[in-house]
Amino acid sequence: MFKVLVSDPISDLGIQQLVDAEDVTVDRVTGLNEAELIAIIPQYDALLVRSQTKVTPAIMKAGERLKVIGRAGVGVDNIDLEAATQSGIIVINAPDGNTITTCEHAFAMMMALARHIPQAYAKTISGQWDRKFLGVELRNKKLGVLGMGRIGSEVAKRAKAFGMDILGYDPFLTEDRAEKMGVQLATVDYIVRHADFITVHTPLTPETKHMIASPQFEVMKKGMRIINCARGGIIDEKALIEAIDQGIVAGAAFDVFEQEPPQSDHPFLNHPNVIVTPHLGASTVEAQENVAIDVSEQVLHILRDEPFKNAVNMPPVAASVMNKLQPYFGLGEKIGSIAAQINQAAIKGIQIDYAGDLSEVDTQPLTRYILKGVLARHFGSDVNIVNSMHLAKTRDVHVAVSSAPARKGFMNLITITLQTSSGDTQIAGTLLNGYGERIVQINKFPVDIAPEGHLIVISHNDKPGIIGNVGTLLGRNDVNIASMQVGRQVVGGEAIMVLTVDKAVPEYVLDELTKLPELKTAKEIVLA
């Protein structure tokens, strides 16, 4: 018999399949502190939690029989993933259970915003019969959906039923997939300029933080409306209030804030054109049941040694394989990150090639790190080394891996190619004795770069004076160059310049670089 401890309030229906299982005993003991949980956890094979229980390294160390920890929800901030991995405990969550609920909440917010429902309700119950609330129809309006993942796609589907025209943006949305969904593929800039409504459904990453701010509000269609039921910080709250007061934005509906709960003097809380709810996107009976059902099902699979999904920590790997792969984990993630930051188009496929000694072992764990590096630019902390393959699959990104013993001049070489409709981006890297991690190829150009800190990647024509012009411009803007690499194939042809600099490069400096003679593009790459 397997023993399962449920230490947080979880719906009866959610765990019913565990209760009904003939080989499982379920105990429900909630409100335990760390010491109390440590005292009883040694007898259990699985632990089910929501957000109240903090699963610490000490608890896992005491859990001698623990095989799996299930989180009935998405976030796993209350579980020490590193400690779980070190203890060989699988951590799973339920990322799909709140898709429809969050989608419906976003749509409800959009309809309430269009018809001033909360404001009209407040006046009516206060005794005022005010019929001056003039709303707008959704029919024939352009809805911009920023983020066409699970939730954004469901919002688009419902909006089409309301007769709306959908403008969709997602870094992994290809023209073919957009056409199948009945969505017009668009850039963020196009959506900002043409949409009547905008709803955001992206993770919060350095790239999406304040992706809609003052520059975007300045070019928006006057009278547009904006909804955020994703993450606080995607939209600049201060800039939004200014845009509303200036008459650019007719209204906003927010379920999330940059700081939660918001301060009592937050301008959203008393603005007549802003609707707010306290992060209720996943708060339905069905969603809470669905996430519990999903995680209970996976717990059963793991206890019975059956295939499972939605793990959020590293699965066990043989020590001999881990010893050979581990030195390359950091390099692999950085190669993926560099490729994703250089690439500008929607990714259709990812080709990963291993050459040398790496071809002798199962490289799947290393592949997961590479995919995490690629996807983290757009998914942020939502992607990890276990779900990276699954996330690629959900976005219709084909991943292919090949290995060959040929060393190509290096003991080991990792090459990643991002395949897009507008061309490929290719990065290769290796470990060099005495030098550590090195990037040795960017697209067709040979280079020798340490992947760390802030890099500027410049494409240009190989003409005299370009290096001097670049150095002068950066010096004039107080950007110090630590190192420089130039790669070319033929004299006078296309070339690449990679600079290591001491700090972040302002966007206006990159714009100035692209205006220099013979210089084509300038892209900043940021690595940890």
C-alpha cells in the first residue's frame, strides 16, 4: 500500500481517485508547522499541497519514503526544487487546470470594461438611476492578443464567436498556425497601433516587463481598452494611468498588480475608468477541482511506476552520465539563450547537434538545458529543465537531436540551429581546457567568446574604419569595451563583430550603431 498525505485543503472530488485506489491510503492533516510535518512525513510515499505548506529541505530529508510531491496548482514557490532533486523526489504541478478559468475571467473583464458594468452596478445600488453609461460592442472590433499560448488561444477562440477580428502575437506563433486558428499574425507594434482591445497572456520576463509603456501608449488608437489577467508588470501601471487621463486609453481591467496586494493609495483602486479584481483568474470551483484531479492522477502514475507528465524538477539520471554531462549544462543553456536573443522570427524548429565524446551518452538532460535557454527568453521562470520539451511541443516547435563522434576540431561541440521562416540562427560552443565555456561560431562566422555578462553582436560589411566608428560611438556614450572579436569568411564581404562590454547598453545606443555606414544590425545579448 502507498500512503499519501494531503497537508492543505484540497477538494474531495479532486483527490477522489486517490481515495478510491485500492493500493493507496490517503490521510488529510492540514495546518501543520514544519516540526509537526517532519514528525509524520517518514511514513508517506507522496505529499499533496497547495500554497500553504512550505516544503523545506528538512521535511524532504525526513521523508525517507517520499517519491513525489504534488502541487495542486501552477506555482511551486513553496517547494524547494533543488532539495527535491537532490533527494530524488519528483515534484509535479497542474499547469493546464486553470486555462479555461483564466480565459473566462479575462473575457468577463473585457465585457465588463466595454459596458461599464461595475461602475453602473455601484451607482444603481447606491440609489442613483444613471443611464448615461455609454458602452461599446465587441462585434467588429479588433482584439490584440499578446501571448497565444494556452490561455491566449482560448481567449481568441471566444472572441471570434463574438465577431471580433483577432490580431495575435507570440514569439512562437508561425503564419501557418495563425491561419489555422483564424488569427492575423501581427507584431506588438502593429497590435498597439491598430487594436481596439488588447489583452495580455505572456509570462513576466525581462523582455515582457513593461512591454506596454509610454512609447506604446503614445501611438495607440485613441479610445482603446486594455486587459491584464496574466502577470503584474507586463503593463507599466503609471504610464497606463497617464494614458487614461490623457484620453488615449478609454479604460483598463486588471486582475494582477506589480505589487500584490497593492498599496491602499494605488491609483487603480479609485480611478473611475479602471476595473480591478484581486487575482481571481484561477478562482473557480472547477479550476480548483481540475488542478487537484490532474495532480492526483500524476501522483498515482508515479507511485505505480507508470509514465507521467508535468514534473518541474530534474528526473533522476545515472551518476556516470551526469558526471559527463554536468560540465556542459551551463554552456548549453547559454548557447540556447544567445540563439534566442539573436533570433527575431517565430521559431518553427530547433536542431541540436552533438559532436565528440558527448555522442557516447544519452544527452537528453543536456538537451533540456539547451531548450530551457531558448525558451526562457519568452517563458521566463515558467520554463525549467523538465517542462522545456513539453513547452516546445505545445508551441508546435519541432525539436531534433543528432550525435556524431566526429570532433570537428574540438573534444566536444554543441551546435544549435533555430529554424524560422525567415532563415536560421546557428550557435556553436564548447569547453576548452584552461579557458572554460566558449562560443566558437555565430551563424557562419567563426568566433572565440566567453558567454558571460553583456555582449553586443553586430553584423556589418567588412570595410575599413568600422571598428573605429563603433569604438568611438560606444566611448562617446560611456560604454566600455572589455573585448572584441571579428569574424568573416571573405575579405570585404559580410562580417560579424562581438563586443564584451561592462554594463547594459541603452536602446538608443544600439539604434545609433545601426545608423553607422556599412553596419546592418546591433543586438545586445545579456547572460548571467
